[in-house]
Amino acid sequence: MKKVLVIFASVALLAAISTSCGKGCHCYYKTDLYHVAPVFEDETMSKDDCSAKEAELNEAEGMNMIKCK
């Protein structure tokens, strides 16, 4: 019973975190799987501006290392 409660709490916490991070533009290195260290963040950017920022950051790096959502 304890294990089920822990799993349920973990899933609920993960759902809360994923919905709170779904706004704006957040850019991370592709190797940063847990999105701990953002390269760039902006809460007001549109999806098109975010894609343009991703291209700009990757051009500055010289390779395709950054992903923006």
C-alpha cells in the first residue's frame, strides 16, 4: 500500500511540474535530460519566436546542441 501511495504522489508531482513549465520559451542543452540548467528562458515568447531563438542559439554554438520548447 505504501508503494502505491508513493508512486501516485510521484506521478501527481510530475504532472504538476510539467504543466507549470509549459508556458513561454525554455531552452536547454539536449544532454540536460532533467532540464536543470536552462540556457535561455522567457515566459512571454510565442512559439515562432522560440523557434527563431533556438536557431540563433544553435548558430552561436556552431552545432545543433540546444532544444527550445
